[in-house]
Amino acid sequence: MVNDLWYKNAIIYCLSVGTFMDANGDGVGDFRGLLRRLDYLQGLGITTIWLMPFQPSPGRDNGYDITDYYNVDPRYGSLGDFTEFTHACHQRGLRVMIDLVVNHTSDQHPWFREARRDPESKYRDWYVWSKKRPAHAKDGVVFPGVQKSTWTYDKEASMWYFHRFYEFQPDLNTASPFVQAELLKIMGFWIQLGVSGFRMDAVPFVIATKGAQVKRPVEQYDMLRTFREFLQWRKGDAIILAEANVLPDTDMKYFGDAGERLQMMFNFQVNQNTFYALASADVAPLKNALEATKWRAATAQWGVFLRNHDELDLGRLSPKQRETVFAAFGPDPAMQLYNRGIRRRLAPMLDGDRRRLELAYSLMLTLPGTPVVRYGDEIGMGDDLRLPERESVRTPMQWSTEPHAGFTKHDRPVCPVISGGPYGFERVNVASQRRDPNSLLNWIERMIRMRKEVPEISWGDFAILKASRDDVLALRYHWRNNSVVCVHNFSAAACTVKFRVGSKVGENDVLVNLLSDDHSQGNAKGQHTVVLEPYGYRWFRVGGLDYLLKRSEV
Ligand code: NOJ
């Protein structure tokens, strides 16, 4: 059982093939390049690679506008290259997950072209049409300021079509049994080619009712069970990780009360409140977010992350909290996006301050769930705010001090590499950090190794310990007679924090520091007093110094 649910103790690494490594020198990253970097990823300790969309696409939304679900964009290679890649991953014990973008297609997809051209075509009903402009056509845009409407008039069809995202991404009519059957077929295809699961794009919209008459979309949660059942018939341990930025009271609808729907979801609630805590040193809202997202079936799991390929969405914070985060991490309007988010990478948001970066990473690795690392964050890459919208955080991976960071030999990379300044490839790159035992890269590698040895975090129940300070978060995990305690100081000042580990463990237990030699002995009442540096953190295992022995009994 423990090994079957591989995703519970996984470390996921997310990347775009096109900006990771270019092997054939045409300026665009490709599968052959990625294959050459697999040993780097394995060395980092990650267990699962999540590939962002790599299927044929006009590339108007970073590949989230697909024209063929059953192929690889020729710029990245062929299906043959893809299977070489998954094979090489499996040889190294790495799993592969891929994006599943089925809420919409590109407007260049043959299905849509056929649908708009011919009213008799079977594909007409695969999309969502209206003869008249729907009264609420301006409601529900996802990219305010860039996207004007959710309905666009199509001259060829002489009708309006629905698109939750950009106008070049017509929504599929996911209520159609034919569309649903195709969706399963897409999953079945990639499963057959060796993937272990999907990061499902825009899940609330996939399952929502759509149409000109639909004023308030209603989620059809049963569809989630259908997806999961199909997947598990085809491959027992395949999973779906849902992108669903929803309120905590609907989380269980996605997981299913008995875990019968999707296995994983990104925890957006905890993500936004983490950034609030990093900005304000007030951990109370983060504690609330952790409590609010706590209950779930044993097989269900959160994906915890710091940054991803989109803006840092702060839409679930209160306006005051959001202003605090904007002021700390994105004060310039050019750093903000869609009135709700920040289009920056982690390192520049934290001023490149190693102490804060370690705090953020240490926290992510010890929050309840499976960590999801964004490529380049392991070396502290920066952003390029001259690029439009979310492109700012999608620049090529910085491998070395060679031209274009060693990403490509071509003189014009698909997207400019960050050069010059504190985050330019001349200063921030893998090759230099590899040689430096104290680099962020080597630190993260050590932390990932330790995280994998602490399955209590992945599997256990957590409790928020009562700490003597509001700027310190102390979490205890308990699983199969083993406990760990993780303590994080969000403040810029050193502090002394007192806490008790709690009733489940011996009152006089030693807290064994897993990362250095300063262990903590509780007093007679079981209270621990720990001195933390500014932004300091500790990972302790509860028990005597024989803690390693305890682990081996797991
Ligand atoms: C969510 C993805 O993360 C984002 O990058 C994309 O633009 C939209 N879905 C539409 O597919």
C-alpha cells in the first residue's frame, strides 16, 4: 500500500521541454536535450517530472492551445523521441506526468476548423455555440485586462462560441458523450506511452455546465470519478493532479469523500497564505488555511508549491492581505497581473536573500502534501519583466556561463535567456552551483534527500503546535509511531520559541535535529525552548538518539 501510492512521497519537478535544453541547436528545447539532462534531475533527487504541454500548438498560450492531442510538436521532437525519453526516465526510476488540457482546444485544431466550417459536421456539437451574443458574454473572464469576453463571434459559422480563456481557445463541450469518450482516449493514449498520470488543466471549467443559457455554471463532479475509474482500469497506479483553484469547502468534491475522485490537487489556499506569511511574518492566516484544507481521504494528497508557470495568484486573500503581498513582493504595477497576481519568480521576490529562500523552500518541503518544484527555482533563477504577461517567468534554464546559458548553440533562442544583473546566467547557473558545496542547488539537493526520508510528512496526520510566538509556525506530523516537528521563523529577527510536542509522544523526548547537531531536550513538563536565527528553520524527529533505528522499523 505504501509503495503503491507513489505520489504521496514524491517530489515533482515541472518543466517546459521548449525552454529546458536544446540538443539540435535550432534554438528550441527538445526531448533529446531533456534526455541529456535526466541525470541532473535524478541527482537533484526529484522522483517525478511533470511536462507542460508539448503537443503540436500554434503556441499562443505556451502550448495550452493544442491542435493535435496525439502527437509531439515537431519543434520538440517526435513520438519516438518521447518514448525514448520516458524509457530513459523509467530506467532511472523517474516517473513522468504530463499536462492534460481538455477544457479547450486551439482554434486551429481540425475539430474546431471543421466545426465552424460545416454546421452538419459531427464536430459542431463538440464546441459551445450561440446564435446571439449571450447577455452575460462579459462575465467570467480569466485574464482580465487582456481577455475582453468569454464569447466571440465567428464569421465562418455566423455564430458566437464560448471560450473560458483567450478567444483562440474555444471551449470543448465537455458534456457531450463524444467529447468525453475522446478525452478518455487521450488519457489512454499517453498512459500506453508510459506516463504515470496527468496534471489536469482548469478542472473546475472542464466539469462545469457550459452554454448561452448558463448563468451560473454548475460543476458535474461525477465526471471526475469517470476519469479516475478509466485511468485505473488502464493502469492501476496512474493519477490525476487537478489544477483547481477553489475554496476549501469544495475541496472534498474534487477528492471525493472516500477518495473516489481525483488523487491530487494543488493547494492554492495554502500557497497564497504562505506568501502572505512570507510578506508579513504573520502566520495566523496560513494556520487557518492549513486547518481549512486538512480533511481528506487517506489516498488523497495535496500538491504544495511556491511558484509555477503562471502569475502568483493572490485572488483568495482579502484585499488588505493582497496589498501587503503586493507591497512586499511586487510593488511596481509592471510586476502585477490580472489585478490579482504577481508575475515574478521566487528568488527576486525574496530579494535573492538566501535565508528567506531557504525558509520558503524548507517550508514547502514540510507542508502537508507532495512538493512541486518549478524548474530553475532550484538555482534561484530570476524573471524578465520586459516579456509580456506570464512569459516573464518562463525564460530558458540557465545551465552554464556559455553563451545563452548553455541552453542552446543557436544565436537566437526561442525566448531570451536572462543575462546580466544579479540573476543573469553569468551569475546564476547550474555549472557554477554544482561546484560550490554551499550553493542553493546543493542545499536543495540535501533537503530533498532528507524530505524523502521523512515519510511522516507525506503520510501522517499533522497538528499545528501551540508556539509561544505568532511569527513561528510549528507543525508536528505523526505516522506509525514516528513523529517529526518542523519549525519555521518568518521574522527577520532571531527569536526564542517555546512549544510542547503534545500528548501522543513521550513528554521527555529529545527532538533530534535532522539537519544539524543541535538537538533539543524538553523540560520536565515536556516544553521545548528553541532559539531560531532570522528566518531560521528546524526539522526534528521526535525520540531518542536511536531515531534512525525507529525509522528502519517503518
Ligand atoms: C491554466 C494554465 O496553468 C495556464 O497557463 C493556461 O493559460 C490556462 N490554464 C489555460 O489553459
